[in-house]
Amino acid sequence: MTGRLGVIASLVRKEFYLIRQDRRMLLLSFITPILQVLLLGYAATTDIRGSKIVVADMDRTAGSRDFIRKFSSTEYFRYAYSADRYDDVDDFLVTGKVSAALLIPPGFGNRILAGTPAPLSIVFDGTDATTASILLGYATQIVTSYSQAIRPQAGTVAGGGIPGEIVPEPRVWYNPDLKSQYFMVPGVVALVLMIITMTLTSLGIVKEKETGTLEQLMVAPIRPYQLILGKLIPFVLIGFTSVTIILTVARLWFDIPMRGHLITLYGLSGLFILTTLGLGLFISTIARSQQQAMLIAQFFFFMPFTFLGGFAFPIPNMPEVIQWLTYLIPLRYFLEILRGVFLKGAGLGELWFQATMLMIIGGVIFSLSVVRFRRRLG
């Protein structure tokens, strides 16, 4: 028995020695979980605070200004933009700059002073059904509270009406039925595309390193750029094929509306694929095995991108420091592009910022990965 335990102990010591020699595995085993907990502990929140709103005040009286001040002084809404016309609020909602729009008609303040019902409209971005539902409840609560506060100041209404009552007319754009699938399915499109292209690229190259075929290609009479293009072009085609399949399922099975142009969607998908291929190529240059490649992709890219990119949790709800960090995550921009094209009919005019950021991030990542890969070949 003692001899058997000694054999087991020897094997255990051997494994610890091998693990200690592999610093990448030590990094993944100890440092990565700490970083994951710290980041996701702040990002994984369902609290909704400080949602940006745009206000179109067509009344411009003391009464309307007082209501706007009370509405935006709560912890739920923040007065971020103003619009001179009702039509101007469209751009703020389409580009995702705000979560809601407050539309105050002419005569709002005089109606309050006269003690007659004062209507107003509140428009919500229904792309994220959960957030829109919560904000709708917050807005209704604020309006009701304000109406009760000003009621003693209002005059008596002829005919037995309720003096000083503000009558909100809530409207939900892009997703009137508040279906959660409208928000989640475009997100899944981005997530699946990222996983497929990044994983296949990294595993395909690392597998050739393990089997020794990559060394054979290195001594073959081909240039480095030819080797890189030959390795990546198949994954580009696989990526676009995946986009087509996923879009077809989203449209025909889940009945997700496609309000934008497919050309815009495919073109901007190409920028995202450029980024994920670059990341896959980068992973292949630092991973020694397929197992390492999967762990690196999972812990350093898939999980942070999923939680910090806006797939599961709205970015405006995150702490400000985390929000700044999300500007480095390409998935954030592609999610905004997909949901904008799918649900809002947005084009390059509204998505120019996301497209530019994807182009910059993708270009930098791809260029650095190619340079590192060529050095490895050398």
C-alpha cells in the first residue's frame, strides 16, 4: 500500500512540476479568475440608473421647465440632450445616444396652472425590452408623484376633472410588444460569429503547429503573406456563411424584423470578422496547444466580451470606469450595429461611429497579429 501511495505521490509531484514550468497555465489558473471576478462583479448588474434622455420642450414655460427639472433630477433619468423639434429626437434614439425622449407640447404649463389635464409624450427605445419596461415604470411613477405634488396648487376643474393631472402618453419604438427576443437574437448572431471565427482560426493554426505541418509550410517556397492569406481566407468565407445561416434563422424562425439593408449588415460584419480573425491569429502565436488556445480565448476574450460588450447587461448601467473600458471591446460596436440595422433600420449615417471604431480596432489588432505571426515564421 505504501509503495502504491509513493507512486501516486511521485506522479503528483511530476504534474505540479510540469504546471510550474508552464507559466501560461499558472496565469490562467490563478490570475484570470481574480480579474474575472473583479470585472464582472461591477459589470454584471441589473440596476438601471442615470438613463440618458433627450427633451423636446415645445412649451418653454416655467411649468415645463420645472417638470423637466423634477423628472431628470431623479436617479433614474439624466437630461443629456435637448431638441428643437419633435422630429429631431429620432436621431438620438436611432443612434442609441438616449434611452428615452420626453416630448412636451405647447400649452403644457398653462394647462397645469388652469387645473386642466396636461398631456405629454414619453418615447422609449424598445430595443432592450427589459430596460424599456423598467424605465416605463420609473417614468410613470415620477409623473404620478409630480402630479400629486402640484395638485393643491392647481385651480378647480370645471366638470369634475382631476386638477393638475399630467397625462403621460408612453410609446415604445422599434419593439412595441417589448419582445425580449428582439434584443437577444441579434446579440446571439454576434456572439456565435465571434466564437466561430476566433476559435477556428486559433485552433486551426495551433493544430498545424502541433502536427508539424506549419514548419513544413515555413520551408516551402511561398511568401509569408501568401501563407497568412491562405490560412485566413477560408475562415473569412466560413464567417460570412455563418452570418447568412444565423440571419436566416433569426428572420424566418424567430421573426426578427430586418428594417435595415443587408448590404450594410454584411459590410460591417466584414469589419468584425477582420477583428476576430486577428484575435484568433494572435492567440495562435502565444498558445502551444489547442487546449491552451481554448483557455486563452475563453478567459481573456469570450467571457469579458460577453459581459462587458453589452450582450447580457446594458453598458449604461455599469460603473463609469467599466464603461470607458468597454470602448476597447469590438463586440460592443458590432452589437450596436446589429440591433441598429435589425430593429431601427439604421444605416452608415447613424452607425458611422461604430463602423469607424471597428475599423480602427480591427486594423490595429489584425496588423499586430500579422506582424507577430510573421516573426514566428521567421
